[in-house]
Amino acid sequence: MSTSPQSEASRLAVKSRLAGSPVLRDAVFDDYERVAALQVRNGLPAKSREDWMALWTRNPAWRDGGGESPIGLVLETAAREVVGYIACIPVAFHFRGRRLRGVVTGSWVIDPEFRAYSMQVLNRVTQNNNVDLFITDTVSAKAEPALGMFRWSRVPSGKWDESFFWITGYHGFARSALRAKSIAHHDLLAYPAALALACHDFFRPPVRSRTKSLTVESCSAFDARFDARWRRYRYTIVNRKAPDPFLARYAWWVESPLDLRALRIASDVFIGEHDFGSFCRKRPVPNATTVRRVLESRWYDAGEGVLHYEICATAFCWQMVRSIVGMLADTGAGRRRPGDLLGVLRARDRSTTGNLAPPHGLCLWDVGYEPGAPPEAAGR
């Protein structure tokens, strides 16, 4: 039986790769290119280098351990080709007052001709005595028996085919849901759908607990929302005669010319600790304060009529940034003077602010969790 030159070349390539046993070692960040290539040739999506490294470098559990816990394992041939990989992402848990060190495994992938080493890779992961709990959320029907050999078990859970949502913006949620279902005229149908959702929540009887008492335990673990020390928002304005179709979904088109010098002078008023009652939409929360401390407030000229406004504060209140941008735009257009803003700020009266900038120009740009002042914003 004859073989084609192409199949013979493939056979020789495989034989060359199998020469010598591959070595299992700890993964390092310099393995990124070879790990990404392994994932792609096995049909898995590959993250960018920055996003992949952020799984550890921006992970508080990994940093709290001094960055010493391995980021995963790679299976490497004598030719330094990565033919197997599994990620080990550290996480922290609290259970009944005890801190548990956990690892979430993922991206378990082995080239077909090296699948015989799969159990060796998984066994090496579970031999880490510094880990209290191993978790994986990417188990398929084929992989579950293999995990069962190492006494992994399913997490007790309820129904997997039901989801519950706390809807905070009815119109936006309805529009996104209709668009995701590829329903025609989703922008138009979003309005009656939003009204139906709002009526459903308004007239629904309150949810009552089935238990007689509830216990609330304090948790000192990292929380992405409440552990933030500052946040930076960016608002983008396209200020020219013609709109930009590529930025239409992410920027507010203002046709009338804006005086950048007046914008910069006016934006300085907000730096410091003030009561932003004039710029915050009131929430039905008793004794809620609208006092906020702004660390930065500045404008950047990105060229070609694109303006960026960045504001950094320890906390924000509802619609605060959009109210500020709306009033600054009035100032840049000459409808208000920069000196008027201090009076509006001191008035603590929502009716004095005027226009509210549209939401699509607003973006959460950065969040800081480390103590100290935020890094210098880079105008782009």
C-alpha cells in the first residue's frame, strides 16, 4: 500500500514530536505564545496576552500569596513545544469562619497524540497540598469520568436551566434581550416590553423568606464593588459638523462648536469634596448622602473633533457624571459661563443643572483597589 508524500510527512512530523517523553513543569508567563497556539489548534479560543496574564496579576488571591502559587502546568517536548496545558487560578473562600484556599482549573487541553499524558497532568494538579478546594466549571460529559477517578464530585446545586435577573434598567434590558433573540424591530418593541416588566415588578407581591430567621455573616474577602478605592469614568463627545458612524454607539455627537478652554476651566470646579445634590438623581433611600470626593476632572483633545472627559472619584451617585457632562457641554457651547457652575454646585438643587448627557457616551474606564492616589490618566 502506498502513501502520499503529504501523509508521510505528517507521520514523520508526529514521530519527531514523540521522540523522547514530554516533561511536565509549572507554567510561566513566557509560555503564553505556545499555550495560545496549543489552544487554537485544538479549537479553543485564546485570550490576549494581557487578558490571560490578568487572571493572576490582577487577582487578589494570587497577589496575597506573594505571586508564588503556580499559574498552571504545561507539557513540553524536548523540542520545547507545548503540547499540553492546564490553568490553575487561585481563589479565596470563607466558610464558617475558616479561610479556604481554592484553585479553579481551566483550559485543560492536550494535543491528540499526547492524550495518554492527560491523567498525569490532572494528577499533578491535585497533588498540591497547599490547596483546600479544587473547582472546575468546564467539565464535559467525556471529561467527568476522568475527574471521578480523582474523587472529584459535582457541586450540589439547584436547577441549571433557570436564570434570575434583578433588572435595574427596564428599557435597556428589554432591548438587549430582544436583540439577542434576533427579533425584528427590537428597538421599537423594547418600549412596551419595558413597560410590561416594570408593571410586573411593581404589582408583584413582596418576596417573603420561608425561614423564620436569617443569619448575616461578615466576610473580609475581596469584593469587586465594595473594595474599590476609586473609579474613573470617561465620557466621549464627537464635536464636529458631521457625526462619526463608527463612534455613534459610544460617543455623544454635539454639532455646535465647544470651547475646550472653557470646558477645562469649568471642570476644575468639581475637584475636591462637595455635595453633588444638584447633579445626582435622588434615590428612595432614607438618609442617603450625595457628598462625594472627586480626585480628577479634566478634558482631553483626541483630535479630529473627539473630546474625552475623565472624572475620577472615590464614589459616584446616580447620573452624576452624565449631569456634569451635560452642564459642561452647555458651558462649552456658551450657554453658561464657567463661573456659573460653582453656584449650581452649592445650590444642591437638581433643577438647576439643565440637560442630561445621553448614556451611550459614558464608559467605566478604570477601577483602583490599591491604597494611594490613582495613576495619572493618559489622554488618548
